[in-house]
Amino acid sequence: MRKGWAHSQTCIERHNNMIIDHPLLGPRDAREFVYLGDASLMNRPDWKDENAAEQFYEYLYLRTNTMGEHRELWYHEHGDRSWLVVTRHTLTHEITKVELARDLGLNVGQNK
């Protein structure tokens, strides 16, 4: 069985001019970044909860793959090594929002 070849996990080879507007550095080429998955992974379940096993199963294995806006984690590998949460339309690749993941993580921690 032969495997197909793709430039990246997000299959953006047709959109090789995708620009991510980094909050600190300004517009950057998407090839400087590594896509790392769904940004909801930042909201990890509490392992002390009574149904923690079920929550972690859903957290690890159950994902929706809907068309439309999606919040994703991107790592600036060839730059300042920051983590970003990018809101991107999965069909058009249009980016509507870019935030530093550390700022969102701090906000999540303050709410607990």
C-alpha cells in the first residue's frame, strides 16, 4: 500500500501563500509554523473528577471534523517558538483571528 504525499498535515499546498498574522511579530508565512491540532486540547479534563476516565477518553479520541471556523494550535518553529491559537476556516483557509496561547492559558487558569 502506497501512502499519499502532502506538504503538511493541514494540506495547504494549494494555499502556499497562507499568512499568519503573529500578534508579536506581524505577518509571517505559514511555512514557519507547525500545525499541532485542535486548540480545545488546552482545556484538559480534571483527573480528580469522578468520571475522569470517560472525560479523558472523549478528550483524546472524540473529535468533530466540521467544515467552517476551527480553532487550532500552531507552533512557531522557525521563529520565536511561541504557541498560537489560530482561528481558520477549514475550507477556504481564511484566518480570522490569531492569539497567543499563553494568554489564553492564563485566562483559563484564572477561571478555575
